[in-house]
Amino acid sequence: MRDAPVIPVIVLHDVQHAVPLARALVAGGIRMLEVTLRTPQALACIEAIAQQVPEAVVGAGTVRSAADAIAASRAGARFAVSPGFTPAVARQCRDLDLPLLPGVATGSEIMQAQEEGFKALKFFPALQAGGLSMLKAWQGPFGDVIFCPTGGIHAGNAQEFLAQPNVACVGGSWLVPGDAMARGDWSAITSLARAACELKRPGSVAA
């Protein structure tokens, strides 16, 4: 979460795009890559990146079950991101030694995640669940938790979120626009990654 200001949320429909996309993002300074398990090709894409772009740290997003976690780990994922929190997913990831960034949207979910030992959480869907106001409200009762807001975050509002002291990074899909991938315009994606790396995190404690 401290590696760069943004974790790209990646949806891949074509395995042929996986490696050049990963290389383009790494060239722009983004190494942590969340490939969501939203397409039939996702696991093959994770495997391709893991094998061919060792300088990237590829993870699996949209991990919703223990089976998803197992499949992601076997494909070479080095971390997992879930849209919500369940003890079953948390425990399976722990058994696999697969770091998990679980999603939360309420105080009760934060407490459940803390009971399982998590202090770094994904706030999802960030804008729909209260956005900046919710993050500020959580600082009081959950001052020991850091968040990665995801959902509705874009280049225009990312800096506002990153300025919050309980935000370590943000997640967003704007670094990987579908039209650029369809054109094979990898230089455009590298440029977006470089711009994302220039975002400031004044509220975050340095790694």
C-alpha cells in the first residue's frame, strides 16, 4: 500500500494484453497490479504477468471466496483484494500466506476485520459509502486503521483522498483505460502511471 499512491484496478479480457500492460505500468513506476477476477481470462493474465514480468507485484482482485484465493495463489498472485470481508476468505489467505486487503464499508465490517488481525483495509465502494466524510468520521474510533479507498476514485479526486491521514493509497481504473488497451497504446498507460506516481500523500507516514 505504501509502494505507490495508486493501485490500478485492472480488468483484462485478452491475455495478450496482460504482459505489455504490466510492463507499461512498471515503466511508469507502478508495480502493485490488481488484476480483478471478473473475466474468464483473469487467472491466465495473472499467471502471464507473474511469469514474464517479475519486476511487477501482481495480485488478484474481486476475491470473493476461499476457492478464489486458492486459484489466485496457484496462478502466481502475490496478494489478494476482496470487495468485502468474510472470515473464511481471510483465513484461507492466511493459510496460503497470501496477503489480503479486505474490503469494508461500515464500522461493523472494520471491527470484524480487526478481530481477524487486519489493520489495513480497502474502503469500497468509497464514494457511494460516504467518501471523504466517512474516512474523516472513522479517524476517531478507528485511528489505528489505514485505508485504500476504491470505487469512484479518479485523477480528479485522488489527491483529496490521499491527503487524509488514514489513507495509504487509492485504487482506481483510470490508469488502465480500455480504449488505450484496445489500441495497444502502452505509452499512454505509462504516462498515466507516471502522473499517478506524482500524487502526494501528505497525510501518510513514510514507509
